[in-house]
Amino acid sequence: MPTLGVNIDHVATVRQARMTNEPDPVWAATLAELGGADGITLHLREDRRHIQERDLHLLGQTVAVKLNLELACSEDVLSIACQAHPYQATLVPERREEVTTEGGLNVAGNPEKVRDAVKRLQDAGIVVSLFLDPDPVQIEAGIATGATAVELHTGAYAEAKFATGKQLEILLNAGRLVHEAGLTLHAGHGLTYRNVRPIAEIPHMCELNIGHSIISRAIMVGLEQAVRDMKRLIKL
């Protein structure tokens, strides 16, 4: 079955709303692990709107599962990533005005920049994944960078109310391209307790990264239980 990476960014968002020390995303990561999370995902944005360098440092010392750091192809965060040395780095696009990451990385439009970022992270001993739209052009460009994994952006599937079958077929075809190229297949963005199962059933799916839906449920039932509920759904 696919492994589950729990994104804790929204815990940090609540903390930063009041600029206090609670809720602590480091504590949230521990609870997610207790609930069965296979990995902890966090996004160190250039504007530090939620996750802070302090969080990354402490999580590197305390997380017992895979630590997956999302970041842009920018000098500031690349340098921090190479020093922090998470198990995995996922390169994502980043715009200051967006609420959450919108769309996949434009590798085809910036091949050298992405290739250089991939090499720099890999030279530091970090596994590199690319967050890409399920577009054959972007996937082929991503394969050429030397990255070892592709996380398919599932936003269009998650937002489709009546055409989920069409969007799922697009993801299936994209997943096939990723697997045939020898890369590890991941997926994420907008996945919920209602729509996750078909994505978990995509052949060769290795990892799902989910944040908002799990943190939302955690407000009602607690984080450990919210993670257990999602794990139960993706268990094939």
C-alpha cells in the first residue's frame, strides 16, 4: 500500500496567526507518528509564513520517520535544506500571493534551474522528488533532471465534481510514464477522506502526502485518530 506523509504546515499556520509558540508543529509531528504516519512533510517557504527554520531543525532531531521538505528552487532554502539534510526534498513552485501551492513545477520552462537544484540536493545526499502536474511534457522534462521521484499534483482531480473519471485517467497515464521511467511515484494536493482511495489504488503508487484534510479532522477527533483514519482508507 502507499505510505502516508502527513503535512504539518497548517499547524504552523495557526501558530503564526498569533505569533506564539502554540500549536507546535514539532509536537504535531510526534502525534502524527503515533497515529501511524510514515513520513512528515513540511514546506519551508521563502516568506516563512508558516514553517520556521526552528521547526525544521527540531524535526530533524526528533522525527523517527521520513522527513520530506518541500521547497522552491531558490538559493536561500536550498542552502538551508543542504545543511538540515532531510531524507527527502520535494521541489515545488512558489508564489508569494498564493494561499497554498497552486499547480506543479514548470520544469519544461526552467530545465537548467531545476536540474541544478536537483544536483545540489543529491550531492548533499538528499533524495529528490519533483511536484509536477500530470502533464507528459512536464513529466518528461522532470525525468531528464535526474530526480528519483515525481509527486503528481492531484488538484484538478480533487476539484472535479463530475469529471473525476477523466481526471483519474490523466493521473493513471502520468503515473505510468513515471513508473516506466524508473522513478518512484508519489501524489498529493487536495486529497481528502472522500477522494483518496482511487489515488491510492493507482498502480505503483508509493507515497501520498496529505495535510489540510487530516489537520481539519484532527480539530474534531485529535491528530492521532485523524491519521489512523486516513491510513485505514489508503490500505489496499
